[in-house]
Amino acid sequence: MGADSMLYTQVGSQQLIARVNARDYNQPGASVELAINTNKGHFFDADTTQRIV
């Protein structure tokens, strides 16, 4: 296993996929608290798949 894992979650009706440290998140179905660094995030329109700037 690598150092990172992809964390698939849902916030309300929005799907969120985050790359996280694999050692920090290893319990499927567990609740997690996330903070987003908007300077490092990549955001995409769900309909067009285009990156939102």
C-alpha cells in the first residue's frame, strides 16, 4: 500500500474525493472531519467535468 489513499465521501448531496494519508483513514464507513486547503484543491463541475477556477 502507498502513503496516500483516496477517500470517497458525501457531504449532503455532493460527492467529495480527497487524497489523504493512508495511515490516518483506514476504517471504511467511519465519520471523518475534513478541512480543505483551497490553495491546493482541484474543483470540477460535475456536469461538464471542467475544472472550476
